[in-house]
Amino acid sequence: MRKTKTMLQTFHPDSPGGQDLFSVQPGVSVIDALEQASAFLASAISIIYDAEPDSSNVFGAAYLAEMAKGVVDACISGLMKGDKS
């Protein structure tokens, strides 16, 4: 699986119907990318559990979760491409 690489995955539109602001770059090892996604999710969970009610920190957790999803989606695309070749 270390040879399997991510595919380009954009996410987080900057406005309704707008262009995505962030992207996962193609060619990153799926293992390395998934390790990073796990770290994003661990941080998001920690923020959520430690947040005070109505805390603006929850927005940071949402962004971390969105980044993790983008990484996982890029990994899935890379794995699916690998299955077809």
C-alpha cells in the first residue's frame, strides 16, 4: 500500500458556487496521508471535548475534520485508481 498515492482532492469552497480553497496534492503516499488524517481527527476530537459551550474553538475542530475528510477522500481515489490498473 505504500506505493499507492493520493489523487488531487479539492475541498472547502470559499463562497457558494465558488472555487475550492484547499486541496490535497496528488502523489502523496496513502499511508503517510492517512497518518496525517488521523492526527487531524485526534486534534479535532480533543478540541471538541475541551471546548466550552458556545466556544469558537469548535470551528477549528470543524476545519480539522474537513481537512481529514479531504485527505481520506484523496486516499480513496488513489486506491480506486490502483484497483483499475
